[in-house]
Amino acid sequence: MQGTTLIGKDALVEGDALAFDGSTGKGAFALDASASGVLVDVIGKNGETLDTINLGAREAGQHGFEWAAGSIDPNQVAKFAVRATDGSTAVASTALSRVRIASVGLSNGAMNIQLQNGRTLAYDQVRGFM
């Protein structure tokens, strides 16, 4: 089964949680249009902005990013938020979480993906793979 090649890769699913590998947070987003400026805010559990990542200009489509937490405890991070603009006009974006694929299976002839966080998704619910 070709689906087994997905095991151990990251699935991109709609969500705003950062996946941590040690002190490095990983996330992704999709832009509906090109943006002249993209900022990613890292939000703490109390709603405060812990850090802001300036990613500069990005084309329409999906983009991954990494954030070095430094002295910030990853357990204090609640989510991330994307702010994209083209000049002074806001560009619509969708936050994407990166979640490790634990296994794959078939149900009623359709491929299902079991994620490391315990969630099961149909293959067509995944926005991409990294």
C-alpha cells in the first residue's frame, strides 16, 4: 500500500497549534493570494503575544515555517496567528498545524490517516504533507 510511505511524515491540517521538536515550533499556513508582508504571532496561554516572526513577502499557496522558542517554554505556547497583507490590504490566510502521521488504514475503501495526537482523518481532509 502506497499510503504506508506517509507514516512518519507531517500532515498539514487546519489548525493553529505549533508542533514542537525540542525548542523549535513548526507550523504552516495557506495564503489565498500573494502577500507583500506576512507576520506570524506566537500566542501564549494567557492570550499574550510571545513573539512575532516576520516572514516577508510570500506567494499564494502553502508555506511552512519554524520558530526557535529560545528562553520561552514551549508548554506556555497556545497557538499561532497569521497576519498577511498586500500593501494595506489584508490577505486571507488559513492556519495549518503540522501533525505527525502514526499510521494509515482503509475504511469502506477510503484511506484514513491516524495522527500522532490520536485524531483520525480521511485522506482528503489533509491539506498537504511535509
